[in-house]
Amino acid sequence: MKILVVNCGSSSLKYQLINMEDESVLAKGNFERIGEKEAFLTHKVNGNAYVIKKAVTNHTEALEVILKQFMKEEYKVIDSLKEIDAVGHRIVHGGEIFDKSVLIDEDVISKIEECASLAPLHNPAAILGIIACQKEMPGVPMCAVFDTAFHQTMPVENYIYPIPYEFYEKYRIRKYGAHGTSHQYVSKIASKLEGKPIENLKIVTCHLGQGASITAIDGGKSIDTSMGLSPLGGIPMVTRSGDLDPSVVTDIMERENLTAKDVNTLLNKKSGLYGITGLNPDFREIELASYENDKPKARIAIELFTKTIAQFIAKYAVSMGGIDVVVFTGGIGENQINIRKKICNYLAFMGLIIDEEANNVKGKETLITKNESKIKAYIIPTNEELVIARDTKDLIKK
């Protein structure tokens, strides 16, 4: 069985074609700048990357180009589109409607549209991807896998906001979380590495990348998470503010005469570590700058980032009545050695003792704490695409 995993952004289309017999990736890539003259596709097969510059106006045209690559003689991985048995779509927001993955039909598409106000940059793009796949591969079963579904097990006191309850009743304004497929995947791997049933473990998973979130997983279920109504909440990220005193927003709006749309752009794209430092919104560049004497803002930004993550981890010890395992994943979590070290050192008072030699790795499944550490800490590379493919396989088999 071969499954195509699709992850659409507003102007991008990421994908992986996975052979589910051995869960190997046959091909993967990313079509960027869709709708612009400079649009291009980076297609990867057998460790080689091929760049195809092609102006496309929409996701349907982009998908058409991508599908042709799978059958291109030079690096062919399938002979016909009929070999693709199903498509799994990553959907950022399922609101309270979806607490698990589902097969896609017209009703599901309309409900994904209903949730678009909760993820205006992501859900409409996902729908474009679904429609494009339906056009190019008519009759092929498709599955929607939601970032928010894993967090639907949170108790009400952990997801409700202290605002008039009528806003929850009328608009379903509450905490939803994100990165659910990643948190779910790495927590299960942590359970295997510990050799214990996940039902017996209290795990904090730290998905740290361009977007970042922390989740408390008690007995295999998400009971609290840092992101909120949208992926803007929680810890400070590369360009997103994370949690703020609400009056910061209203004060800036009044002083700068900003609209709601203006301030949304400000908090999502111009804030976070980038907002503090004014450097390029690249975490690696900001971290390197933090070691330079003439870049004090970079040092402040990195300290804020690491300390806030540690504070969330400690907070979740209260939520779960203890912690057995901390997991680092995502681009930053898997690859930034000193960031993991800083976070773990903040937690030494809880008995988390980092092994600096073990921690000196990138992107490798590794235990990074010493034997005497009361809390284990692991690096576990995430694989959200595989979760989507597995859910899709299970659904179409049923």
C-alpha cells in the first residue's frame, strides 16, 4: 500500500509518498511560493534533491507537477497514479468537531471550513489541497488528520479561558493546542524506550521548531498544552509572541492605531525572538548571536525562550503530580544542543541531571540524562507524516 501525505500552507504544498509495507519514504518535497512567478518545487528521491522552477497559480497546478515527478523516468518511484492507494491530509484545526482522524467526504470538508476562523492561514489552504487531490486522483480515498484532535482529552479546567462563559458557548473560544500528531508520536516512542506501558508514564513533550508547544501527557492522554485558541499561544517562538498580558495588545492597538488584522500580523509574524532581536527570523542565527558580546538582545531572547520552556515543564509537574520523562523534538529540540542543555539545567532542582556528553548529538534518538537523574530526558525525532499515513491506512482498511 502506498499513501501520499499532503500538508498545504497558504502558498506551499509539502508531501511524502510512503510505502506502508515497510513505512519507507519513496519521495518527498515541498512546492513553495505557489501563486508567484518565482514558484519552485524541491523534490527529493533516494537522498538526491531536484529543483523544478515552475510558475503555478494554485494548489491544483502544483499538485499536477508533483504527481508527474513520481513517474518521471529519471527518478521514477511509481509507474502509474493508480499505485497511490490513499491520501492523508494534515489539517491544523478541527475545533471541538473532530477528536480523531476521519475519512473525507463533503460533510467533513464543510466542517473543516467551519473551523477556518480558528486557523485562517491553515484550514482554507488544506481545503485547497483536498480539492486538488480530488481533481487529480478522483475516487482515491482520503483522510483528514487533525493537529488538535490529540488534545481533545484535556479536562475542561485546563482548556477553558477565564472570560465570560458565553464566548465559549457562542464561539467555542477555548484552548485547543496544536502539534498533536507530533506529541502523540514521540510520547509513544518514549514509552517504548522506557520499556513501560504509556498508561503508567507522566511525560512532557517539547515540540520546538519555528512553531513550538509543550504538552503534558498523563497515561497516554494530553491533559494540558501550551498553545491555545490558535498556534499563537504558549511559549515565545521565532516570530510568534506566545502568551501575553492582554492589555499589551489593547495598549499597542490604541497607541499605534492598529486594526485586529494588523495586530494579528504583528503577534504572529513580527514578534517572538525575531521581534526582540531584529535579526533574521532564523533560530540558528539568533542563538549564535546570543554568544556575541555586542548582541545583548539575542542573549535576552534565548534566555526568555529556554526559561519559559522550563517553567512550562515545571508547571506540568503540578498538572500531573510529577514527571517521569521529558522529550525534545522538532527542528530546535532535535538539533540545538545548548538549548536542550539550558532547559535541563533550569530543571536540575527537580532532579533532572543532564549528561552533557550524551546530549552532544543532533537529530538522533538519545537518552541525554545521567543514571542518577530522577527525570529521564530524551531526544526523539518526530515523524508527523508517518502518523498521518498510519491513520489513513487504518481508516481505509476499516
